[in-house]
Amino acid sequence: MLSERIKRIGEAFKNLGGWFIFLFIVYLIFLIKIATIDNYQNNLFFQAYSMIVTGFILSRFLFAYFHRPVAMDENYQPSVTFVVPAKNEQDNIAETIMRFNRVDYPKTNIEVIAINDGSTDNTLWEMLRAKRQIGGEIRIDIIDWKKNRGKREGMAEGIKRASHDIIIFVDSDSFVDKDCVKNLVKYFSDPKVGAVSGHTDVYNKDTNLLTKMQALRYYVAFKIYKSAESLFGAVTCCPGCCSAYRKEYLMEFLEPWLKQKFLGVQCTYGDDRSLTNKIIKKYKAVYSDEAKAWTVVPDTLRKYIRQQQRWKKSWVRETLIASNFMWKKNPLAALSFYSYIFIAFTSPLVFFRAVAWYPAATGNWPIVYLAGLFLMLLLHGIFYSIEGGKSWLSSVVAFWVVSLMLIWQLPWALLTIRDPKWGTR
């Protein structure tokens, strides 16, 4: 008993020290921003960029602080349908499906629709094995497509076949926690809510430094950025790892979403972000940090770069679409949204000026710019450490290096926006 109390006191002092360092880094960032503004002198564009990016990031932490989960209503237990499209996921799909049978939720209120989307490995066999192992505890419908049709087609098929109120999409390499369902569905007691993003952590985070870095990125992306968006009911992407939707609302725009085209080309990626866009145009999309799941992330730099390039392309497309209606949302949510667009599209220009033009023109190294970027990422790392994250410092360094490496991805995404290739496999 005494040892537990001492341990809690130690943790409290550790967290207090972490928050002190966090605030000190904020102070250093402001000092660097003042120096940066002096360097920019009368250049209003770069001054604006410097202040907007600082204000945006710090506001994420502030908004996330005020995000609170809704209370659980034990009498509200809508029926749910898990939908899992899969292609060539023989290593993970059985565990993905078997996790559905372990959730703390009435079995009679659960059904599973798994789509084998033209796999050329043992994905179908693994699906059937999971179904046999579960037995008749929950209803499992396995759809076998001999020819690959794409993830969006699989999601749409699941929506059409679902007989329950809430549809929970789970990627074929993701695994839900036993409390996940009840912490997703409780938000749907509000009829204005059309979608709920769960919280996803990295399952294979200990594989190497790259996966550890992604563990930090995932945690902060959900815990800070989605929390901040959720405060206004405007989560801009409910990811495929684990997100829930109200079926009634999905049916309002299912066919237009399924047949979506952009610049005359059929959309074959960014399905989760585009589905979220359809929801937040009319309803709320929120985040539940208690609805936990895990996902397998790329463990090689090549796979990671290709994944990030695909995500950048879908971000560009859906952000341009969302910009047509986000101004109608909460003023703070709209200001944040358009501020981030400005940051994203101007950051490659700022990067080029800082690391190429400025050193060539002045003979000075871009120390202030690189230090400012590192401190911004270190801020995320300190928060991750306070929350119990491991290997946070090496992850921050890796994050910093990879961010500098991949600064070219947004311009390339713009140039290849009409390329419909999936880009991961």
C-alpha cells in the first residue's frame, strides 16, 4: 500500500517536471519566433506564416485540454455491424475478426461483414478459420470476391448489407479493444452525431525506430489534433483503423460517395476521409479517446513513404472539397481549418527559402528555422512522454529527420492528384 502511494507521488512529480519542460519549450519557441520575425523584417508573408503556424500548433493543445468524453448511458445499446474489407491480409485478418467476439457488448447486438477483396493469399481461409473458431456467438457474413474491386466498393457492400444501426469500419490489420464498442456508440445518443473516430495506437511500435516514430505520431494525432477538432464536432478524418458511422446517415449519400470522381477520374483512395467529409457537411464527427484500437504500421521506409504519399493526395483532394463548406461550421473550427490549409501549402516554400535561398544569399546556416521545427516536434514528444510514451526522444529526432525528407510530398501530390493508383502495395 505504501509502495503504491510512493509510486503515485513519484509519477506526479515526474509529470510535473514534464509539464515544466513543456512550458519552457513553449517559451523557447516564442523566443525563436521573435528572432525569425526580425530576420523576415518587412516580409509580411513570412511573418504571417511564422505566427500562424505557432498559433495553430499551440491552439491544438489548448483545445484538446477542453475535450471531454460524454457520459455512458447503460440503457443506450444500439446494434452494431463491423465491416472489414481485406486484400492479402492473411497475417492479421483472423485476429481482427476474433477481437470482435471479445468486445464487452451484447453478442445479440453484433454482426460482422468481412469482404475478401480478390486476395491472392490465404486471407479467405483465415476469415473462415476465425468464423469457425467463434462459432455461432455472433453472426459473421463472409463475402468472397474473386476479383479485386477496391476498398471503397468493399465498404459500400458492407453498408448495404448491414442490418444494424451503427456501422464500425475496422481495417484488416487493426484490432479493437474489449471496451471499444461501448465507448464508440455512446456518442450516437446525440442525433446530431453522424460519425465517431476511435483512438488508435501502433500495434508493432517496438519493431524499429520507424514504427516507434509512428507510435508518437499516431498518439499525438489522435490525442491532440482529433481532440481539438472534436471539441467543435468537426473531426476531418475518421480513419479506417476504427471509426463508427450511423447507417441511416450513410445511406443518404452512399451512391454519390461510391461513384465519386475528382477532375474526371474515379476516386480509388482516401475513402475514409471522403466519407467523413460527407458526414461533417451536415452532421457532427467526434472523437472518443476511450474507444481504443491498435493498427499495424509500415515497418520499412519505402512502405512508409508510399503510404504518406497516398495520404497526402487524399488530403489535398478532400481538403479542397471541404473548403467549400467548412466556413459554415463553428468559427474557431473554420479558422483552424483554413489556417492549416495555409500552413500546409506554404510550408514547402518556407522550407526552400530557409534551407536553400537564405543560406545562398547570406552565407548563414538555417539554424533558427531547423531549431524552431525541432522544438515544435519536441513539444509533441514531451506530451507523449508525460502520457507514458516510451523512446520519445529518439522518436522526435526521427520525426524531425523524416519531416525534412518528406517536405516534397505535398507538391508531388498536387502534380499526381489524378493518378488513381492505390500506391501502397
